[in-house]
Amino acid sequence: MVAKPKLPYRFAADAERKAESLRQELGLEPHEPLCAFRLCEHLNIKVVVAEQVEGLSPDSLLVLDHPSGKGWSAVTIPFHSAEQSSHLIIHNRAHSSARQQSNVMHEVAHILRRHELSAIDTGNGLPDYMRLYPEEQEMEADCLGWTLLLPRPALLMALGKGWDRGAIMQHYNVSAEMVRLRLNRTGVLRQLSYRR
Ligand SMILES: [Zn+2]
């Protein structure tokens, strides 16, 4: 039996620290919302929607299609020039604003973790970069992406103020699913009930 991949030791705690240090670089308090697009600008990551990419044919977009049926989310393409190596994130603007935040943040997390992509030539001009990350790296990108959007101090602040989930969703531009996930994973509800 193959063991299910696990996050590296202390990964969640490191993600929290990253969420805080990136906010600090942007002059934000640890509990303040962090916009994925603003973070990309700060990190010098170019973000575009598929329609902006020249030569991206409807066929290429099919390559980006996601089996979930909800349509593809976002894809990262590394590029290297003489001066720098950087990344381009192509994202799907058909999704809700909250979903776009989480899609882009997931890609940022891959980049921050220096996950390497190996491209396969699909024969239609666009290399198929999708789903070539190993499952461990997908877990890392999920955990770090979610944490960047909704770190512990944000949840503690919101709960401390008595905000309901709707208010958290609105303030941090995140989905209901994201709020549920983060409340469960961080154990903040338990932490607060001990304190009371
Ligand atoms: Zn991923």
C-alpha cells in the first residue's frame, strides 16, 4: 500500500509565517486581507486572463480544461529571459472574484515553494503544464494558498469581533468553502472556546 502524501513537518506553521512576512512587506497587519493580484505585483509575477494571451487558441483553452467540470482555474508558466526568470499566471476570469483569488493564490504558492514544472508538448502550441505537479506539491500549494488568504490572525480577529461566516467571506474575498476549511484546519474555534 502506498502511503498517502503528507505535508512536511511544520509546513502549516511555516505557511502562517509566510502569510505574516508577506503582509509585512506590503505594509499590512497580520490580520488584514491580502489580495492575490496585489501580491503578484509585489512578487513580480505577471497575471493575465486567457483572452490576453496572444496565440492562445480555443483548442489550447481545452487543454486548460479541468476535469472538475467547473472549468479550468489557473496555470503558471515559467519564463526565462537574459535578465530574469519569472512567472506568468494565466487565470480564468469566468470564476467568481473569491474563486479567482484562491486560484491565483494557489499558483503563487507553487511559485513561492519553487515547485518545478516539466512541460509536455501537447502539439497544439501550448505546453501542457497542468497537473504535472506531484500530489505532495499540490497539497503544499493548497495549504499555503489558503493560509495566505485566510491566516490564523485573520480568523481570530474576525471571530473575536463576532463576525459570521458571511462577513468573513466578504471582508477577505473568500468562498464559504475556504472559510469552512480554514476554521477546521486551524482549530481556531477550539482555541477560542478554551479561552472563554
Ligand atoms: Zn496546483
